[in-house]
Amino acid sequence: MLKDLVQKNRSYRGFDENYTFTKEELEEYIDLARICPSGANLQGLKYHLVYEKEAVEELLPFTHFAAQLPELGLPRKGSHPTAYIVICQDMNITDNPNRLQKDIGIVAQTMLLYAAENNLGGLMIGNFELGNVKKVCKLPDNLSPVLLIALGKPTEKIVLVDVDESGNTNYYRDENDVHYVPKRKLSDVIV
């Protein structure tokens, strides 16, 4: 089952805007994140939920999707995510920016696997405008956004392909808007 979820969990950039989340549904994601392992058991991450349509749309301009395909303007109008989880470092617990890096990855992957289990999907967004995100979310001084998770019901098709002989790992889309993600072969990653 885990292998199926990992294969189903892709970085989606197009969503059905008719699907919405409740606060209680998003709290389930955070409940899973809070019980994940944490380096030195610091538990230095906090989470801000964005799920009301106006708030989601206010945050969107400060997030940058698909840096390798800027000409596509993703997500397209009418296919925006319908929720965000803003993962924040609590500077009152640790102000070391490297101290929580592993924790951030663990909780983000856990939340996205949970989304996949529920036939939903998302995207980890590290390319965002920190000051504007902090302002839009009205975060206190001690909370610094470190990663955003965009969530929704995916509407796009993503296909995994082998990296070709050139070694190029850039993702791309074809004329039918199918998103292709090159992955290295197993034999190429085992040393």
C-alpha cells in the first residue's frame, strides 16, 4: 500500500476548484504531522491553515509554481489549489534555519501521502515570497514560513518516465498538457 501511495503522490499544479476543504479536514493533516518524528524531539514546526476561497486566492500570487515551465503560468485560471498548509518554523523553539530541515520534509511528505490516500493531491512549494506570505497569513513575529503545501483534487495527468541518455531531469508537458517527470533508473541511484 505504501508503494502505491508513493507512486500516486505527484507534484500537482492543476486542481478542481469545486472541491473544498473544511478546517476540520485540514486539522487531520496537522494531527498526522504533529506525531511525525522530530530531530531531538524539538517539535519546532507550527502550521497555518488557508482554506477559505478568498484567503486562498489572496495567497496565490505570492506562490510560484513550476519554475521550469514559467511560460505556462501554472496554476492556470480555474485550476487553483483550494487549500494551503503553511509550515512555519517557530523561532521561539529554535532560530537555527537548518535545525528543522529534516522535520519539514518528513511532515510535508506525510501530509501529501495522506492526501494521496484520500484521492487528493498537492505540491510542496519552496518558491514563495516570504514577507508577503507572512503578511497575508497574519503570522506573529516568531513564526517564519519555510514551506507551503498546496492541496486540492488534481485534474492533471502526470506520467513518470526514465531519464534519457542526456541525463536531463527537467519535467515537461506535451501538446495535450500531460506532465512528464523524468526519474533516474534504480541502477543509476544505487552506489
